Amino acid sequence: MPQASARTAHHGTSPPTSRRRRRWKQAALFLAVPALVVMLVFFVVPALRLLWLSVTSPEPGPGNYTAIVTDDVAVTVVLRTLGMAAIVTVVCLLIAYPYAYLMTIASGRWRAVLLGIVLIPFWTSLMARTFAWVVLLQDSGVVNRLLGALGFGSVRLLGTTGGVTMAMAQVMLPFVVLPIYTTLRGIDRRLVDAALSLGARPVSAFLRVYLPLSFPGVAAGATLVMVLSLGFYVTPSLIGSPQQSMLSQFISVQVNQLVNFGGAGALAVVLLAVTLVLVGGVQFATRTRGGRRAAGAGLAGGTLA
């Protein structure tokens, strides 16, 4: 009798639970419809349009893609864009990681101050920040005067790769600090203490315990910066020079000056493909590292058991 009543209770409660889950799924799908429509209208359709133009204008065929491969200028611009995005990503990581770590060990009041410093750029227009960098990086600007006071002499920054890197890194920095900070806050510091108590040196404990645990935040921040930097237009246009033009500027020239919509579409498709490859590579690396950690934890658990 108890078994029968248990089965009856189970069958009596299961259908309402499944119905509630279905309703939740339907509600979630209904709420996602506006976002899906926006993505379809403003992203998927334009992307398909660009893909169509790239293989049909000015004549059908892969001519636009062949032109990109055979054109030294186009290849140089693509490689320069990738290199600039990589440099900005590395610079942001080198600055953001210790800053995010400082946020995790600071007291509540100082943590709020540090977080406010990170969020201030979001409250200012990108155009205003870029023009501020134009003023700062001039030959008689504050940065040059500071370098002169430190004994470096006058350094040309405006219209150079260094100036563009500084300005882009300042814009991109919050996109790295916040993911890394979120990940670092979730790391149990007792793991590092355990490694130190077992004889590991501080550097070894950081490299073998703390840094691998922070990899998801580092990967997320680096991906955001890399992807956003690939499509940067305003900052390189105002601070850089034609010798430092990036892919977005090259696409603008193709459309506005040369009226070459097919070539611009092919370049845009190449940019989208590079972005997808980068995101896919980061996802694969993250899953692989996560699988290795899970396997190591399972092996350790089996050993202890």
C-alpha cells in the first residue's frame, strides 16, 4: 500500500510540474521573439545582403574575394587590423588583470571607487573621448610634456600606431576588467593557500592554481576586446593616419569613394569570418580546458575515494 500511494502521489504531481515547465519554456520563447526579430532584421538580413553583393557585384563570381587575396593593400590592411587588435588585447590584459585583482582584495569603499573608475568611460561619448585623446597626444599635449619631464624627450604619438593603441586600449579596458573581476571574485583563495602550504612557491601557485581558474574571465575579456577592435573606425580615423588605416576604414573607402559595394561586401564577409573563427577558437579552448579540469577533479576524487 505505501508503494502504491507513493506511485499515485508521483503520478499526481508529475503532470502539473511538466505543464509548468512547458509554460515557462513557452513564456521564455515568447519573450525572446522580439530579440530574435531584431537580430533577423538588423543582422542576419544585412549579412546575407553583403554576402550576396560580394558574389554578384559588379559581376557574378568569386572575383571580389580573389581581388582581396591578390591585392597587396587589402592583405596589408587585414593583417594590420589583426595585429592592432591583438596588440590592444594584450595591452588591455596586462593592465586589466592586476587592476581586477586589486578590486578583489580592496575594501568595500575602495572597491566601489575602483569600479567607478572603470565605469566612467561608459558615461562619456566615444567621440568625446577620442577628441580628448587627440588633444592629449599632440606634440605639445599633456602626454608629451609628461614624457619630456621623465626624460624621454619629445615623442610623436598623434598619427602613429602607439597613439592609436593607447586610445583604443583606454576605450576597451572596461570590457576586460569586468569579466576578469567577476571570475576572480569566484575563486576560492584557500586553494592558493593549500598550494603554498604544500611547498609551492608563490609564483608557481599563481601560475598553476590561480591563473588557470581565472581563464574563463580572461578568455571572455580577450574575446570582447579582440572582436570589438577588429571593427574599430572612429578612433583610428581621428588619431591614426592613412598609414595606420584599419579594415573598417578600408571598407568605408570602398563604399564612399570607390562605390565598390561588391568589394566592400567581400571585405565585410572576411571580417565576419575572422570574428567567427576567433570566437569559435576561444569557445573550443575554454571547453577543452574545462573538460581537462573536470577530468582532473574526477581523477583526484577517485584517488581520494
